[in-house]
Amino acid sequence: FIVLVLLVPEMVSEWRMCCDFRVINNITIKYRHPIPRFYDMLDKVHGVTIFSKVDPKISYHQIRVKEEDEWKTVFKTKFRLYE
């Protein structure tokens, strides 16, 4: 798999690199780890005194990929291939 890379404008002078992983999405096992519903999560934190914060925008790049599956995340630029 080699995926398409796009640069898309994000703000006035910032760009974001995006990889088109639709090819991989077509072979991915769906809903293996479903995302919890917001109100179910609220019920679980009711009455607690310590919270942690997750920013989905930055956490996307922090998802661990098994070493044997890294080849599935390859993208190409004019300079080289990246995993």
C-alpha cells in the first residue's frame, strides 16, 4: 500500500498534511473497538474527582501500530517513502 498525500489549508497561513487511507479502510475490520458513546462516558465519570484530557486532534498521531503492520501506513513524497 502506498497512500496519496495531500496538503490542505487549515487556517490563514497553516497547512496540514493528510493521507488518503481509503484503500486501507476498505480492508479494515470494522468496529473491532467501537468508540464509546458520549453520554455513556459521562455516566462513568459521574462523581469522580480526577479527570484526564484527550485531544483527538493530536491523539490521532499517537495511536500505536504493530510493527508488522507499519507497512500498511506507508505514504510517498517526491523525496522518499515514509512509514
